[in-house]
Amino acid sequence: MVETEPECISMKRCFMYTIFLFIFAGIFETGGGYLMWLWLREDRRLIFAFSGAIVLF
């Protein structure tokens, strides 16, 4: 973990970074779940399940 001093990073920048990570994680979670759903419900190939599992982890 990188040690940073609080005065180096502005509060606005930290807030925007947190929001970006939240949205990024949500997109990956939705995408991974969709790939798993395609494999289970739409009888897609097993690669969809593996891809979804990798994205979710």
C-alpha cells in the first residue's frame, strides 16, 4: 500500500476517484453476472461462465 500524506491529495480528487471506482466495479459486476446468466439461461458455451467468473472476481 502506498503511503500518501493527506495534504497531497485534494478532497475533490479523492471523492472523484472513489466515485469512479464505484461505477467501474458496478459495470464489471453487471457484466460478469450477465455472462453467467447467458451461460445458465441461454445455453451458451462454457467460456461465458469462465469469463463471467473472472470478471466477478
